[in-house]
Amino acid sequence: DFLESVLATAEKYEVPIAISAMRTALFSPFLEISPIRLYGIATRMSWPREIAHAARRTLTLDLLSPECMPELVRLEPKAQRQLLSLHRARRDAFVAGLDDPLQRDPSRRTGRRGR
């Protein structure tokens, strides 16, 4: 909450150096922040690279679990839809890959059988 309030203040008073520093700090690998929360910050700030990074990090989470729900409901509705759509698309692609024999047997993709 502290970092988000500093970011909001920097944005309100148009302090680009502070916004840039917060952008770097928030996405530092040394700072442990929920990927859902990072996604929300990145979408509010319209930071495309950080949106993609945070969205990828959420793929290990069950967004509809009781643990994730409080952060998910804090997202803007458009950001919620986009994140849930990403999860759905990735899940569907994974399931389709499981159903595709070419995905399971690499030797069949090239037309060669194992030697």
C-alpha cells in the first residue's frame, strides 16, 4: 500500500523521476508483491511491458481461489476481463495440446519415427 500511495502521489504531482523509480522498484525481482497487484498497478499506469510481465506471473495462480479473490476484485473491470481471458486462452491452448497427438509425440511432427 505504501508503494502504491507513493506512486499515486508522484502521478498526482507529475513527478516523472519518482514514477520511473517506482516503476523500476515495483517490478524488481527482489520485491515480493502479488502478481495480481502488480498487474493492477501496471494496467492503471498503462505500462504495456509490465502488464505482460505481471500477467505471465499470474498464470501459476488460481485467480478464483479465496486467496486471490480479494486482489482480483480490486482490479478495474476491464483489467479483470483481460486477465481472466488470458487465463482461459492459455488453459484452452494447454488442453488442446493435450488432445493433439502431434504435440505429445515429437517424432510425428517431422514425419520421422524415433531411431
